[in-house]
Amino acid sequence: MQFKDGQILHSDNVFKAHSVKFVNAVTDSIELLDQPEKLKKVLNELGSLHEQKNIPISGFTMFGNAFIATIQQILDRECSIEIINFFSLFYNEGTNLMVEGYKNVNKSRPSMYNKVKDNSSN
Ligand code: HEM
């Protein structure tokens, strides 16, 4: 996966390995939903690690869109707006906690969840 402002996930193998780490992080986060303080700490630290790897915050929005598109594709006709809203909210809140761990950047970014809600009311 490559960005205009720099190469980040530079090969298919790195991308595939990261996809496994991403899915594991999603699973771990779901398991920590009943321990919000621990979840916050873990995701703040994960965000900090991404800052050290020079991952721009805009990358989370792009990655999130791919995540939601993948869920839609896998669930196909079983996919409802409620499921999409749940995962969008979950991803958005999770990445907000990751972004909290960034220390040296402008943290503002568009909310994916609001975008989904806006689309559903059209
Ligand atoms: C919600 C979104 C994301 C999650 C949950 C996530 C999760 C993770 C995890 C669990 C690791 C391993 C951390 C460790 O070694 O302790 C990692 C590393 C890394 N992530 Fe992410 N990541 C996300 C988004 C991104 C994005 C958007 C990029 C850039 C396109 C990215 C690039 C990297 C890189 C370069 C590493 C270090 C190399 C590696 O371990 O694969 N991540 N990420």
C-alpha cells in the first residue's frame, strides 16, 4: 500500500503480514470491549507505534474504507446497514484511540461513521 507522501507497506508480503496483524488487533479489541481502560491503553500504544512508523492519520481512513468494503463483500446479501454502522463505529472509535497515541500531528480527520450515517439518510 503506497501513499503520495511516502512508501509505507512496500510489498505484497508486508501487506499480507500486516493484514493478519490488523485482524488479530480487531479480535483483541473486541475481547477488550468490557475493559475500556485497558483497550484505550493498548490502542494508544498501537497508535504511537504507527506514528513511529510514519503512518499518516489519513491512512486510517483509507484503510477503514477498505475494511468496510471487505465486510460488505464477505457478507454479501447478509450485510445490513446496521452491521456496516456497527463496524464503522467500532473502527472509527478504535482508530480515534490510536490517533490519541500520536503526539506530533494534527489529529483532525473526517469521521467515517458520520459519512455512513449521512449516506443512509439519503
Ligand atoms: C485500524 C488500523 C490499523 C490497525 C489495527 C493496525 C495494526 C497493526 C499492528 C497490530 C501492528 C503490529 C504492531 C507490533 O509490532 O507490535 C502494525 C504494524 C504496522 N502497521 Fe498497522 N494497523 C492499522 C493501520 C495501518 C495503516 C493504515 C498502515 C499504513 C498503510 C499501517 C502500517 C503499519 C506498519 C508499516 C507496521 C510495522 C510493520 C509491521 O508490523 O507490519 N497500519 N499495525
